[in-house]
Amino acid sequence: MYICLGGETVVSSDDIIAVLDMERVTANKDTVRFLNVAEEEGFIRPTTDDIPKSFVVAERGKRSSIYLSPLRPVTICERLSQGKARKG
């Protein structure tokens, strides 16, 4: 199943590794450093021009991406849960 992360960005639910709350994790200096390095290395993928509320770590094949999403983490997790319920 594919999950919409905002804008026109969709990602396979099987590729999603983590959904994190931007406000909570950016209070940690190590996470901020991680995001800065990821941006420098080209792993960051904004989904819209809106202020991100979450970021989603995904991996397809051996390629990792970090999607900045305007959606709340709980919204993305609900979409993931709905997709798993349909599969089950």
C-alpha cells in the first residue's frame, strides 16, 4: 500500500522505517546534526513548501530518504494502520 506524505509524495508503506515528530526530535542536538548531515548529502526530500510537522525515514532498495511532511505523525501512523488492517 502507498501512503501520501503530503503534496504529491507517496511512499510504499513497506519502505517506511520511522515516523518522527519534528518538534520533539529537533530539541535533541544529535537529531539536528543527523538532519543537517542528511540534507548536505542529499537525502532530504521536502513534500511541500509548508512547515514540516514530521519526518519520515524510508528505504527503497539500498537508497535511504528522509521526507519532510506537513502532516502530523499521528496522521501518517493512522494511514499506515489503516493499510495494515486492509491487508490483514
